[in-house]
Amino acid sequence: MTEPRPTPLPESSGRFFLPGPTAVDSRVLAAQARAVIGHRGPGIRTLVARIQEGLRTIFRTDRPVFVSTSSATGLMEAAVRNGVRDRLLALVNGAFSERFAKIARACGKEVEVLEIAWGEAHEPGAVAERLRGGGYDAVSVVHSETSTGALNPIAEIASAVREASDALMLVDSVSGLGGADVRTDEWGLDFVLAGSQKALAVPPGLAFAVASKRMMERAESLPDRGCYFDLPQFRRKMEKLQTPNTPAVTLLYALDEQLGRIREEGLDARLSRHRAMAERCWAWVEDASARAGLDLRVLAPAGRRSPTVTCVLLPEGLRGPDVVGSVTERGWVIAPGYGKLREGAIRIGHMGEHTVPELDDLLEVLAESLSVTRAPAAGGA
Ligand SMILES: *Cc1c(COP(=O)(O)O)cnc(C)c1O
């Protein structure tokens, strides 16, 4: 009888440029192959204590970092259930910020949307204006909009929100944290959430969040927080260096290993590496337009681009899924546009463990794929 075999690791995880999940280092993957331990014993406390230290550095916070065994969307729901009393102002500029509004509606909250074009970033002045007299008790925003590659200026928005109202600032930094700077305490963010599988380059399945004192007080005052994402319960357990329920212990091993690697690289160096990859990607797009006559464009405006993901608009005659397919045939992975941008764009996730040289190799393959993909369309037109 033949046993089904696990798929072998790709020859080079340096070829996997999805904007999440991202490639995981083989040592981090290997760290999962250890004996499971109980989640109420002494072993877990040592592990959670070490993980806390690593995560606090990345969130730049002195507060506890909650660890949830769920995907990041779970903690978006936690943000709503623990942070929104009646009325949420949802800042929408892409698919994930739209999801935030949808979750709030599904949780029975009143939601008003401040929507700008997908690809653009929200500006603090407009947010403050919308907030005044609106009776909102929370604002949701996505830091790095993975669907468009736009980066919202969350420090400035948080400060404008604080000046205009006493609404809580709920931030999804799922594809930001670990690749884009997040200063939770300094910027006065009330809730920041992230997932394991984006810039942190840990396998999917864990999510992390920090809640401000104001956020915890709000949570205590809300009667219908539900059960699985009850933040006061997370806090009570975290005081004992535990989680509310059985955590994905093997993912905690992977996280522990990866946090060690991030510490070794240094957070600032890690953020610079992401910045360098993003800049290389944007320069390549400009160069491709100038040199190869390919009418490519980075969707997000300069100054408001995410260091972790770039969405590139394709010229007429090129389809996102076709370009992705051609890249796939060459053994590499990128993503098409997301949602309504699927047909006309591609997305490159330059985050996690990738380096500029690896990105250069991808861009070379992409250049080739674009010209091959374009040829029949041009001939047939
Ligand atoms: C990926 C992503 C999510 C959803 O994360 P899941 O782990 O799939 O639930 C939410 N917001 C942003 C910005 C993301 O990039």
C-alpha cells in the first residue's frame, strides 16, 4: 500500500511572492515538529513569556500582546465586539477595509463608511471632518491595504481622531506588522491586530493584538462580546501566561523560532529591508514603462505605498490571471489583483523573509512573462 506523501518543499521558497501567506523559513517549519505540551502546565508559561517579549518589541508596546488561535479575521471581529458600542466609522479604501465594515454590520453595529477610491490612502483631515458630530464611538482602518498596496498614515489619522472625538482607533495591520513600522503606544492606537502569515512569515493560523487601556474599559462595558474573542478573558489568561483555550501549540513553536530570527536581524533592519524591496519594485515598474514600453503603473500614489505589497495595474490587453499563470509556468508565485481589481492588476508580496536579490530574480521572470503574455494579444488585436 502506498502512503500519500506530503508535498515536498519547493526548491526555493524564494520564489513564493504571494501577499500572504508568505514563505516560511525551513527552520521555522521544522520547529513545529516537536512534542505537544499541555496548555495549563509550566512549559506553556515559559513559551508564552518568551513569545510576549518578542511580540511586544514588534508592536512597540509595553502592554500584553494577545495570541489568538484563529486567522486574523477573527481578531477583526474581536475589534468590533470589544471596541464598538453603537456606531462605527469604517475607513474603506480596499477589500480588507470593506471587510471590517461588513463584520461590524454582521455583529449588529451601525456602520457608516468613509470610502475613497481603491488604491488611495485616507487623509487625517477628511477623517476628522467626518468624525465631528457624527456620534461615532470607534473608527476602523486598515494600515496596509493588501488588496491595493496603499499604506494609510495611521499615526496621523490616530492623532486627528483623538483631536476630533473620543472614538477608539481600531487598526488592522495584518500585512503591515513586521514589515511596516507600527508604534502602538507612541501613536496611541487603541487596538492593533495582525496575523501570523503575512510580514511575520509564520505559518497561517495565529493572530495577535494589543488593546489600549481605553479599549479594555470599553470591552468591559459591552454586554455582548461573545465568547471566543472576549478580550477581558484573553487578558485574565495572559496574566498567567496562558491563552483562553487550547492554542495551536505547534504554531507557537514556529512563532517562537521566528521571533528569535527577527530579533537576530533586528526590527529596524527588517523594516529597512522591506522598504528597500518595495522601492526596488516601484522603480522596476517605472523602468519597465520607460524602457520596455509596457504601460505599467503602481496603483497606490507615491508617499502612500505599503512596504510589503505592491499592486501593479496592467495595460489594456493584459489580464492579471494570465500574467500570474505565465509566472507560475516559470516556477514562481505572485497574485492577481484582489476582488474587483482581479482582471486588471497583479500583486507582488515583498514581505517576510524575502530579500532584494530574490525580488530582482522575480522581476526578471515577471518581465519575461509580461512580454510573452502580451505577444498573442498584440498579434490578435
Ligand atoms: C490577509 C488579511 C486579512 C485577513 O487575514 P486572515 O488571516 O485570512 O483572516 C485581513 N486584513 C488584511 C489587511 C489582510 O492582509
